[in-house]
Amino acid sequence: MREKAGAEAHAAAGQIPAAQVVERLMALSPVAQHWGMEVVDAARGSVTMAMRVRPDMANTHGACHGGVIFSLADLCFGFAANSYNERTAAAACEIKFLAPGKVGDRLTARSTELWRRGRSAYYDVRIENQDGELIAVMRGQSRKIGGLHIEGEDG
């Protein structure tokens, strides 16, 4: 009986388009809204987001603060991991800062699913500026925590 319930939940999760799930998550993210982040594209296991670096995002060197860049990468990874409509959380993340983002830059983050099996998945996120310069790379591991973001039509 439990297997059937799990299969039904998995089927219901797959009926909701990734873009709809990500739109719901974006609406629930005050960090993304506060920093003007936007979703550019969303598909199962892959999300592209962008933001313009504002003066209030600068560190003491005048470059985009690493915490802001990490937040963009983390949200992009998290939205991709949750795009299947199954609730997941970050289990681990590692970021490498390669070049400074500057005030006025438009940073674009692209997440790519590398591997997904059972309750775990791995994603890579590339963050580039408007000139295609690689600013940072992040690898994230997600873990399913149970439940759906959007219930099925009849649920």
C-alpha cells in the first residue's frame, strides 16, 4: 500500500510543469525579491536566473559581495532541485569565486543537473557577467525531504 501511495505522489509531482513550480518558489523567496533576482528560464533539473548588481550589494572593495553571489547560485540550484515539484533542501554547497562581479553588472546563473537518484541529486551552477566572463562556479547537493510544492489537480 505504501509503494502505491509513493508512486501516486511521484506521478502527481510530475504533472506540474517546472516553470509553475519555480514561479511558486520565487513568489515565496523574499531574498530573491529583495535583491531583484529573476527567473529567466526553468525546466526540470535546470534553471537560469539573473540579477543586476546594485551599489547596496557591494563589499568593502566595491565588488559584488560574495554572499550575494552565493545567494544567487544557491537559489538557482535550489529552484532546479525543486523543479520536479518534490520538496528538497540543500545538503551541501561549495562555491569558487573566480572574478569579481562589479556594480552595474548583470549576473546570470545557470544550474545544470549532473546526477539524480533516490533522494539525492548534484547540480553545477555557473555565474557569468553580461560579457560571458565566468564569475563563480558552485556545486550543490540536494536531498528530498518529502512532500510536494503544488498538489495535483484533485489533491
